Amino acid sequence: ILATQRLAMDLRMLSRELSLYLEHHVRVGFFGSGVGLSLILGFSVAYACYYLSSIAKKPQLVTGGESFSRFLQDHCPVVTETYYPTVWCWESRGQTLLRPFITSKPSVQYRNELIKTADGGQISLDCKESYILHMIHLSEELGYRMLLLNYLGKIGPKTPLKAAATFSVGWNTFACSESLEKPLNWLLFNYYLTTCLQSSVNKHRHMFVKQIDMDHVMKAKSIREFDKRFTSVMFGYQTIDDYYTDASPNRRLKSVGIPVLCLNSVDDVFSPSHAIPIETAKQNPNVALVLTSYGGHIGFLEGIWPRQSTYMDRVFKQFVQAMVEHGHELSNM
């Protein structure tokens, strides 16, 4: 209700500002009458009606157990509230592309974290993206941490973690790759991300030349080609199909042993809706899928000017806080 009232106030304010602007800058004598002003105001009203009826919708909540569903409704109500995407930018690609440029980057003090692996290597954790910084900032306020979905599927209930939240997961790597290879998606995302991957590994070219044909890697034109020539070889997979099968978290969702909330947008070109494991989620009482109609890939922009936070941030904060403060209720249900 509060979200609806806030949007209504925003729309009224926008309409009022538009009317004042038109009164001062547009001649009412357009075609000898006020037709120009009427057309613009009429279009604004029609767009507002279309937005409220077709764009702003409540997310679909899919859970494998009634107790988890009730828990979320009681302590994480944002997952049942209407999501109002930014009125001038609700399309998937627009949300995905604009999010890094629109949202602020909160100041977060953290140190680079190195994890030593069994084979003597090291993994460096370094958080720079704005959406990660927002979550770290919220976690810092509450004193919490996060981890990865594939790990949870592999380890099952043995994990020491109490709960987890994931956002815009690419559930099926094959479907993700196919979606990103569509002409427009390749032009907007795939080619650029491929060049970023190539640039990253080329900095350490001397470390891979004995094992991998780096000249062939640098000629890759898509993420799939890069993974076939570099990633799958680097990690010892016989084929790229073996790698993509192992990298797809949908096949491990049934093994997750702690409460996990997964937020996805069904218009995400990185994770197409037909690959979201809805039926699998219904079979695991620890899993809850929150599926919005719009939001793109790690976008979820909302409000007139989504500078400070997104719907994803609100979901994250409410869920993590709910699990820490009320998580014991799930074990009693």
C-alpha cells in the first residue's frame, strides 16, 4: 500500500511538473488551439495506465514448503509487494545496461581476501561492482556475509551457513549461452564480455601458454568460444558440454539443505525464463524463488531516479535480517 501511494504521489508530481513546464514553454495556440498540450497530457495518462496495469506487478513466489512461504510473508514482505520498475526504464536490456551508471557506489571499507586452495593456488575476492557494494554496505550495517549457490548444492545440509540469497543466477549455462548469442544480445553484451575475459587472461598470458593455445583464445568472438578454448581446458574438462553441465546450478538445487532465496527476473537475457527450475524448487522446502516480470540482469531499478537502492537491495536486506532475527522459527514450523 505504501509503495502504491508513493508511486501515485510520484506520478502526480510528475504530471504537475509537466503541466507547469508546458504552460511556460509550449504555445497553447498549437494548430490554433490547446491540442498539443492535450495530446501530451493524454499520452502521459495513457502511459501511466499502461504502466500500472501491465508493468507494475507482484513477483511470483515459488516455494517447496508452506512454512518457508509463511515465513517470508511475515518477515520479508517485500517479496509479496508490487515491484514498480523505473517508469522510464523497465525493459530488460535497459535495466541491465543502465544500472552500473545510475546507482551510486557506497563507500565500503574492506580488505582483499585471499583463499588458498588444496592444489596450492589462490582465489582473490575483490568486490568492485556497485550492486555488490550496496549489498556489502547493507551487510556491514547488519553484520552479515554471503556465498555461492553451487557450493550449497554440493555440500547440502553440512554447510555451517544459516541461509543464503542469490540474485540473477544463470540457472542453465547452455540456455544462458544460447540467449546471449542472439544478435542483439551478442551486440550489447556477449562480445563486450568476451573481450573483457580475453583482456583479463591475456595479462597473465605467460602462465597459460604451455597448456592453452592463447592465440586461439584471443580470436574468440563469444563467451561460449572463450569457454571452449580457455575455461573448460584450464579446469580439466574434456568438453565444453561437460563444463557447462557442471557449472549449471539448476541440477543441484534439489540438494540445497538450508533456506535459500533466489531472486530472478523472467525478462533476464542472461538467464532466460524457460530455464528457471520452478518445478525443482517446488520439491525442496528450503528453496524460495522470487520471480519478477521485469528487472533485467542484476538491475531491478525502481523509482523515478533509482540512485541509492534497488528492489534487489530491499529483498536482500529484509531476507538476511529476517533469517538472523527470526530464522529459528523455520526449525519450529
